[in-house]
Amino acid sequence: MKTTTRRRTAGFLAPLLALALALAAGAPAHAEDPPLRDLADQHGLRMGVAVSAHLLDNARYAEIAAEQYNSVTHENELKWESVQPQRGQFNWSGADRLVDFAQANGQDVYGHTLVWHSQLPSWVADGGFGPAELEGVMEDHISTVVGRYAGEISHWDVVNEAFNEDGTFRDSVFQRTLGQDYIATSLEMAHEADPEARLFINDYNVEGINAKSDGLYRLVTSLLDRGVPLHGVGLQSHLIVGQVPASMQANIQRFADLGLEVVVTELDIRTTTPASQQQLQAQAADYTRVFQACMAVDGCGGVTVWGVGDANSWIPDVFPGQGDALPYDHQYAPKPSYWAMHEVLGGDGGPGPGPGPGDGDCAVTYTVSNAWNQGAVIDVTVRNTGSAAVDGWTLAWTQPAGQTITSSWNATVTQTGGAVTAEGVSWNRVLQPGGSATFGLQITHQGQTAGPAAFELNGAACD
């Protein structure tokens, strides 16, 4: 078995990295509230986050990852194409950096992933290997990677996304060449490399009871019957607002009843963008449902969210027009979903979106500052005339017929038919009592530039 060893660096890196983060990031976020990791520790739960090593150069990103989570997962640095892009040539820089970060901050490391059909270098995917040679390639990769981090990475997604939606086995170079026994073989190789590591099979769309999770259930049952080293299953949980499976708790329970640990490994809950306050509140309720499903089952080990903030999420690149899926927004400010997690773990519900205005507690001016044949520039000012601050505002109105908004600035503006919403951005999202925010629009029109008849701020009518 080929292994490489890694010099343990945590002993002297911990105080240096902690000091560097403190100097770079300033005072901790939410200093008045316990972080998520402390609340999760009280329940014996993993509260994890996927981290990209190169983004640790961003002080705020690093601060959140260190402060809020007791576990980290490599987002990409341990995938095959990243760690062994050429046969026999291993690149450990990114993977080592995150392990060092975790050790410096007293965090567990969840390894992701060893054998996967995607993000696989062409020399493996298109290598034309026969069964014996491909098995040797797998053994070299698994033993080298797992052996390097033996004692440092406690859990591994050994096999990732092995199933089709109907519960049959996914076509991959491993499945075609070795048959479904490549899964058992991979687990046995990982166990040999680190007998203390806990080994998982991970997949998506298996959160509820369905054909795909039934296929996973049949597989893990057969592996356990054969004595294959398998300790858990990972439910990725890339979900959509309003679509958390009603059978999620029951599904977690049936895998736990087999003696397996169940972990929600890659949680994000996407919606159409830009998300309205109503969508963010619905998303927060869905985060609560996922945590409740896990916490209701003794065998559920915890939850990992797939990214630190919306600015770095994978979703918009894969699902255009969707995103805003994580507990922190594009400016790394906590969203209602963060406070939902905080509350379900035993903390408080936080400020959420802040108190909304009552009727008459807001005023809007809509001014045509420039107009031409079929176009105009509009200045809109929204003022908080109430006695409480509004933290996170959404202004809604109906644009007059024949008018189309073509661009905007100082707010995120969306028009669907006649319905328009404008949301505050990082520098003007808080409206203190007596405070205001001004943003601009450019419109096309058909001969008239009349303003809207009414406006609502966070659902309340304005003057």
C-alpha cells in the first residue's frame, strides 16, 4: 500500500493562525450570541461548512468559517482532478492548507471525496484501463490520500453519487470496468489506509424516501451483510425552497436503524434571485425543517452547509437565475436562515429581517429626473418614518402600463410583468428611524412617465 505522511503542524500553527485571523477580521461577528458551533457542541452535532482554501485569504470568509463551525469540508481540493491531476503527481497545497486551518481552530475535517465519476482527470476517465489496472489506480489514489491524512481527517465520503434517479447504478468508468463491487473495494481500501476513519457513501436526491434512496438503502444493507467497512451515509441536500421532503426524518431513521451514522453533508436551499424577504423567510423555515429532521434521530451526526456565503456558491453557475441558498449573503451578513439554525440549536432567533414598518411608517418619493422620447431616469427615495430600524428592506410597487425598467443602481430591482421589487444593498439595507435610501431607475415608456399609485415597504403600505 502506498502512503505519504504529513508533518503535523497544528502545534505551532494554532496560535499564529488564530492571532492572524483576529488581527485581520477584527471583533467576532455576533459577539453577543454564541456561535453555531458552540450550540451544536451542546447537542454533540457536527455543524460543518464547505471551504475553498484560496478563499481563506478573505478575512471575513475565514472569520465566519472559523468562528461558526466545528467541522470543515474541502469544497474541491480533495477531489481527484485537484489532488492527482496527473498520474502519480499529487498536489497537496490546497488540501493541506484547509487541514492546517481546521487544526488551528479546533475543528474536525470531513474528507470529500475519493471515488466519483465527476471532476475526474482524463487520464482516469479515458485511460482505457482493464479491471486489474483500474483497481490498482484506485488503490494507489485512495491509499495515498487517506494515508496522508490518517489521524487528521476523521470521516470520508469514499464513494460519491453512485446512483441514477431510478435507483440503478450510475454509469461511470468504475461501474463499467469493475461493476458495482468497485464500491465495496473502495471502502476496503480506505479502511486499510486508515482503520480509524469513518467511511461514508454520499449522494444527492436521497434526502426523502424515493426510488434513488431505496437503491442506496439496498446497497448499504448488502454491504453491511457482507461485513464491508461502512459507517454512514451522506445526504447531500441541495434543496429548493418549499421542497424539503416530508419523509426526510423517516428516511434518516431507516438508515440509522441499520446502525449507520447519517450526516446532511452539502446543505443549501436555493430560490429564484434576487430573493425577496418572503422567500428568505420561507428558506429559513426550510433550514429549520432540515435541522429538526436530523435532531429528531439519534443516529444523525449533524449538518454541513455547502459554502460560507452566497457570493461563492456553486449554484448560479449551474442553475441560472437561482441561488441565494446559504445562511450568509453576498456581503457575508447573516440571513434569516442563519438565525433559524441558531434558534433550532437552542440559541435565539436573532433580529431576522428587523421589525417592519406599520402602515404610514414609511414614505416614498418617485421623481422623474430626466425624460426623452421613449425613456426616462427616475430617482426613488424610501424613508423610514417609524420609530424602529428596518434591517433589510424590500420596496414593492406596480409599474404603470407601458413602462419597462431597463437598469437600476443602488438597489437590486426586479420586474415581472408590472410587479416590481427593489431591495437594499449592503450599504443602504438598514433604514434607521428618520433615515432614507435613494436608488435610481432607467425606464422605457410609451409616451407617459406617470409614477406608481402605491408602494409597500416589507409588506406595509407607505405614504
